[in-house]
Amino acid sequence: MNDTAPTPGERDRLLKEAIALRGAGRREEARERLVSLAARLPGDAEVAYQTAWAHDVLGLETDAVPYYETALAGTGLTADDRRGALLGLGSTYRTLGRYEDAVRVLEPAAAEFPEDGALRAFLAMALYNTGRHHDSVRLLLALLAATSDDPSVRAYRTAIEHYAGDLDAIG
């Protein structure tokens, strides 16, 4: 194993190869290569994000967390990768039973990326897990009203949005 930092071109090639391996279903091999690359580039946010993702797809959530945290602490992630890292870390915290941490990550992430329904859905689950049931249902109803293609939901969209804003409203 080479412990020296790769050149920028080598870094890009190695990262691309590992991502291709993951895409081809060779997930463990991809994970091993990414762990090696992350060790050589400990501050590289993109490498850390891809390494976290490689752990997550293998069900290695505990091992994914420090890589997600490194990715989000660094710079250089595209907006889409930042969104993915926030979703990955928040949902991973939730999977591990770290519900308050999940809310701490997902709440500002949903505000930063309001168009992302997945962030709001995972936030709703984490809110539920923390006992914030009212906030969870409110968020899910708003998401349903905004995104459903079901004609019967669309027909009652205004009412659903109204009650999402005030679940205790009468009339």
C-alpha cells in the first residue's frame, strides 16, 4: 500500500475507478480502495463522502459516520454531494439510534435544500423517533400535499396543506 498522497490526476483516476467498482456491484472492493485512498488523503471531502457511501451500501453504518463527518467538515463538495452527505449522515445517525444527532443534521439540511423530499422524509422519521410526533406528521402531510401525483390527494391539496399547518384546527 502506498501511503504518500497521490497526484491530483492519480487521485481522480483512483476515485473514478472505485466509484465504477461500486456501480458494477463490486462494493467490497470499492470500499477497500476508497479506505486506502481516504487514508492517503485524510482531508479530501469528496473522497471521504465516497468512502462513507461505500460503507453505507454495505450496511457498515458505524464505519460510515466518521467519513461523512469528515466530508461535511471539509470543503470541495458539490452541492449535490453535500446534500447526499447530509442525507447519508442524518439517515445513518437515525439507523444507529442517534435520533437527536439525526435531527441536528437533517433539520438544517432540509432548510438548505427545501426541494429535496428525501431529506424531509428522513427528518420526519427522526422527529418521530425523538417524540416530536406533531412535527413529524406536519412535515409528512406538507410533503404529501406538495409531491403526490395521486388525483384524490391533489383534489384535497389545499385542505391537507391547511391541516398540515395546524393539525389541531377545527373547521
